[in-house]
Amino acid sequence: MDNAEREKYSRQILLFGEEGQEKLKAAKVFVAGAGGLGSPVSTYLAIAGIGKIILADFDTVDPTNLNRQFLHHEKDIGRAKVESAKEKLLSMNPLIEVETIKEMITESNIDSLVPECDLIIDALDNMETRHMLNRLSIKRNIPLIHGAVTGFDGQVTTIIPGKTPCFYCIFPRISKKEVFPILGATPGIIGSIQVSEAVKFLTGKGKLLEGRLLFWNGLSGSFSEISLAKLNNCPVCGKDDKKV
């Protein structure tokens, strides 16, 4: 770590020392989604000094994104989200690396699309792709930080393969993708919590949301949580012959 980095990250170094900051610098984090959750997630990863962010999103910017996807501006309408996001992230922190993947994640390409990394962050808006990421997380033994939002509300949990319930254990059903209402501040809150989990995991500090699902109720301004349990004979993380 050079003097410029020590100065930039000085307030964080007070929390977890240069050793912790070096761990962030060495980390590779895959972020699925460059939209509502992807904006705060990738922004706070970038300014925290995560060495390499791999950002995947196949979509382009449209006017309906702009109430919450703050990495994208009016001038970016029609532009690939990953290109718009990369430009802003590197302007905030040129000391990091941002790799972009402008492809839709599918069953046929997910193995080749997602590179080796230390952590996967779910910044998606549909259940089908989340289940694909979950299967990959379990298969490769890569922790997965899940976040989801709608309206004033959101949720977060951290999935550690072999230790916690997987995403299928928690949400075995795949709901239909639909247009949902959303306040721009909601993904900001949930994405910030996801990055806090990521930093804690990478530096080995604090207590993760392992086996716990944290809920944010924006209308009441309150948090609550439930304990999670593994699903008996889970076809994804179970130990029987059904494991995939």
C-alpha cells in the first residue's frame, strides 16, 4: 500500500488496520446487477478500495431507472449500464479495477461468465437469476450476499456455503418477474448493508448476517430479523443425491 492509499483509506484503516485494507485491495467481488442495488453496492465497494469489481448487467439505461440508479444520469439514457457505471466508479476511485460483463446471466453461460472471485453480491431484481447465482455459489464454495427491495422495504442475508441455509432453503419458489414500486432511498439502505457485510467478511471483522434474514421496513423506520434453517433434503445445498 502506497502513501496515497494510506491517505485515501485512513478512516477505514483506523477500523481494521493496514492489514485489513490490504485484504480489501486484494479482493475480487462479483456484482450481479448495475441498477438500483448495483449502484450503491458498486459505489461503496469502489470507494472502500475493493481491488477488483466485476460488474455484470446486460441492460441499458432508461428514464425509469433514474429515480434510484444514481450511477446513471440523463446523458446515459440508451447507454449500457455497465459502461455508464464503470465510468463513474473509476472517476470516484481510479486506484481500483472494474471489469464489465454486458451479458444476460443464463443457465448455459453462468459457469463461464462468472470468473473466480472471493464474493458474489446479488444486486438483482428477479428470482430466477438469483437461484442460478445460488447454485453457482454452492458449487464453487463462494459466499453470496443477497439483497432485495420493493417499495419502502428490503432484506439482506449472507450465505456461506456449507455453513448457512442457501438461497433455495429460504426461497424455494420462483416468483414471476414484475414491475414493482420502489423508493430510490430503499436500495441505498439495503445496498449499503450488503457492502458492510462484504467488508466484514473480507476483513474478518464483526458478526455477519449468517443464518439470519434482516428486514428493513421503511414506513415504520424499523429493522427486524428472523432466524433461518436449512431445508431438509435441499436439492442445492443438501448432502443427498439430489444436490445440483
